[in-house]
Amino acid sequence: MIPITNRIFRLLRSCKLHRRCYHEVSGDILVPGQIRGMDHLRDARLNKGLAFTVEERQALGIHGLLAARVKTMDEQLEICRTAFANYNHDLNKYLYLVDLQDRHEKLFFRLVSEDVEKMMPIVYTPTVGLACQKFGLIYRRPRGLFVTINDLGHVFNILQNWPEPDVRAIVVTDGERILGLGDLGACGMGIPVGKLTLYTALAAIKPHQCLPIVIDVGTNNETFLNDPFYIGLRQRRAQGDAYEQLMDEFMEAVVRRYGQKTLIQFEDFANHNAFRFLDKYRDSYCTFNDDIQGTAAVVLAGIYAAQKVTGKKVSENKFLFLGAGGAAIGIADLLVKAMLNEGCTSEKACENIWMFDKDGLVVKGRSSVESNDHRIRYEKNHPHTDDFAEVVKLVKPSVLIGASAVTGAFTREILQMMTEYNERPVIFALSNPTPLAECTAQQAYDCTQGRCLFASGSPFPQVNFNGKTYITGQGNNAYIFPGIALGVIVSGTYHISDNFFLIAAKVVAEKLSDEDLSRGSLYPPLSAIKDCSLEIALGVMQFAYENGIASTYPEPVDKIAFIKSQQYDFFYENALPARWQWPTKPKRKFCQQYDNCKK
């Protein structure tokens, strides 16, 4: 045991990397023993479990606290895969992964990143929807911040309570429209947690730079209001000036705490707020709405991919939407931008897009469409009808897009009509989770005699039709938002351009191989998302520098190398210091990070 002088004590207290200093203060004594090693076993970021070498165990004072066997990370991964496979229910698999992340952060992220096709349906749609519904029951430990309406005037103080000072990306929701499940209030935390898990797993954004946040203003969900397990404010959802002031204060507090370049991704806000906040904040903050812009980009990617079969440019299609909410409008707006890039006029581009919502066909003079409504640009000069099959006959669309959360809305009659008007009809059943899809993949192939080009928002099993097996693609936003976020972070852009989403859509479409297309998919396999993210980030970065909106200087010569240098390392680091030396005198160096923290 080594006596501590006031000078050493001050250095210990000020050390920014104290968890790697391998020491502990006990009264006025430095104890280089068991306690300092326990920090490594208890901290998910540092823990390696049985992968600690004998030398590391001895140096850290944890020799004997672990079983004698020393395992490699690959051996640990195999154990995780075996344990994961032994769970029969998806929610139990979700809970296993949550527990793994709590214990072994690097092992968790490597598992998810290397087994994307198996893990993504668990850490995100569709299982995350079930996790949100049960969130009050499965809540274990804090994974983000809950900012409530009662914190109005103190939001900055709440952000200061988050222990990480280097936050680069925030995903925020108010829980009012979680997937197609409705108002889940504070239980919506599962969504930003899941999104940021994919930030790291698919784009290698460092997890400590990610912060999930729920804006808890109550819930109008009667089930939750009467549920003893509900974890949020037990009151009806606040609206009006108080809600508006809270959101404004939140945005200002983020910039004050983390800087103007902090990416803020809005997720699962109700339609009446989603577009309003996007319009309000996009020119003042580094922000985007994934439900609007991310969904639009992934659908456009599928349409670009379908061109390889149909031979039609975007502007040569007729689009019919079932549903006219935030996702549908976002898709339509990006389609218009893509058509403009092909030389189409704005008027002609809007003419190619028809919309049908819960009140029927979106037409001029309809009372439910207000003057400031984003649907107004797609109004048609046509008599009103609430018969969707009649609209299909009228429009004769080449692309049918479902964003309605109405199960089975694409009936056999409608799907058969699509084959009458098109040799290869394009059908997107985007509503999720899976039970809310407008049709299943099997139904789409059966009713179109196998001629359709189909994609869904949630995964479907493979389809067997006429002796051939089809593996349909999932139009998952995970193809888009991790790469966009990575590009924004590394380039230091202050605002997010719609062009970023056009870039992302083209990258994803280009990644689709002829073999994948022949098997029925409009998207590359989920295992290719990491490559997509890297190329999207590169495209975003190049656009940012070409258009003078990047702030990372000097401009990197080798941008790919620069991006990779900023990414998360999924492999264990050596826990031993470069120079292991315990001091014999108080004035000597006592900490491996001394040179970094002494100032």
C-alpha cells in the first residue's frame, strides 16, 4: 500500500480516464489490489470475461476472480450464438441481448454486427415493438434519458446528468406513434435504444457517442394509464404551448451541452408533429426525421433497383399510396426530387403521385386537407371516392405503396389488377410490425402469378411459387440512417440536406446484385448494410465538401481511411498499460494515463 499525498489525490480525482488507471482510493491509501480489478469486471465497456489473459488478470488484481480457462473472443461469440439459439421466444432473445450488452459491450456489438440477419429482427423490428409494449415489465436499468414535461426550465440540467460528455448523435421520440402500435408513451424508449444499437453495429459509430432520449409528456393510452407496470408519467399527453416550449428548450439544451453539430434524429412522433418539427428545426439544427426521410430513401432505393427489371425511370411510373401520413408524404417528396433530377417538371412529378388515406382519395376541396397540409401538393382534380379498388382501376399504378398499418388492405382483387396493368408490378407493403402489413409476401406472389417485385417493411419468410423459392427484401431504414449519421458525424455538417438521402438510395440500389434480384429481392442482403453504411458516409462526406457544408478541417485526402479511423473497434483492447510501473515515491508516475491526465 502506498501513502497518497495531496498532489497524487488531486491527480486521481482529475484523471479523465480514471477507469483505466488501475487504482482505487481508500482513505489516504492507494490500494493496488482486488478492488481496482473489479472495475473492469463490472464495467461493460472494459469487461472481457474469461478473455482476460493471465498477465492481465495478475496486473489488474483479478487473478482468482475468474475461472482458470482463458478464452478467445471468437470462442465467446460461439457461446453467445449457442445461448441465443436456445431461446424459443423472440422477447427472450431480446432480453438475452440486453443482458449481454449490460455485461460485455464489445462482445454484444460484435455479435450483432457479424450476425445482422439473425440479430436485426430482434434488436429492431419486429421484436422491438413487442419489447416496447412490455417495456414496463422488462425495464432493467437506465439506457438513456427521460425528459418530462415537469422538467420544463431544467432540461439542460437533465442533459448534464448524462455521464458522457462526447455525445455526437441523439435519437429522440415522444412515444406518440411507435411503429404501427400507437401511443406507447415512455415505453417508446425501446425505439431510440434500438436505433442507436444499429448506429454502432452497422456503421461502427462509437456507442459512448450515442444518446437515446424520450420526451415524456404523458400518454393517451388507456391501457398504460391503468397499468401498474407503466414507467412514465401517469397523465394524459400534454399539448399546446407547454409541449412546444419543452421541445424548443430541448433542442437548445442539446446544442448548449454538446455543440451545434450534434445529430438529432427524430423518431416515431405523431404525424401532426413530425413534419412540423422537421420544417421548424431543419435549418437551425443538425436534424432529420427517419420516419419521413429515412423511409423515403429506402423506398426510393427499391424503386431504383426495380428499374433493372422494369426498365422504367422513376418519372415513368405512376405511384399510388395507401396511407398519406408522414412516411407516405416523405416518400412522395423524395420521389419528386428524384424525378426532378431526371428532368421532369415539378407539376408532372406531382401528377404521377396519387394518395388514398382513411378519408378516401386525396382530392381538391376535401375538408380534411387543410391549406398547410403537406398532402395538398398531391391533391387531384377528381371526384371523391372512398373505394380503394376503384382508385386502383382509375390510376392504373405501376407502383403500389402501402403505409397504412391496415392489415390485408392489398386484397386479392387489388393485387390481380396490378398484373393487368403491368408486366412486372412493384408492390411495397411497408407497414410494421409484421402483422400490420398490407399483404404478405406469399399473397403478393400468389395473386400476381409470381410476376411482382415485392418488398415489405418487416421481414417475411421465403416464398415458394411454382417450384421456385423467392427471398423477398425488407425495406428497412437500417440501410439508410446509420450511413447518413456516420457521414454527418465525420464531416461535421451543421444541417442535413435532402441530397444525402438521394445519395443513400443510389448506394443501396447499386449494392443489389443480379443474383439477389433474381431471387426476388429489391435490396441487398442485410449482411451488406455495413458496406452500404461506409459508402453512404463517403458519399455524404464528398457532397458536404463539394458544397461547402463540411466543418471537419483540413479536408481528409483519403476519406475512406479517415472514416475508418473514427469508427468503433469491435475487438478487445489490451488491458495492460504500455508501461506497467507502480511508484516507489509519490512524485513518480503512478498511472498509465499520467501523461494524458496530469494537466
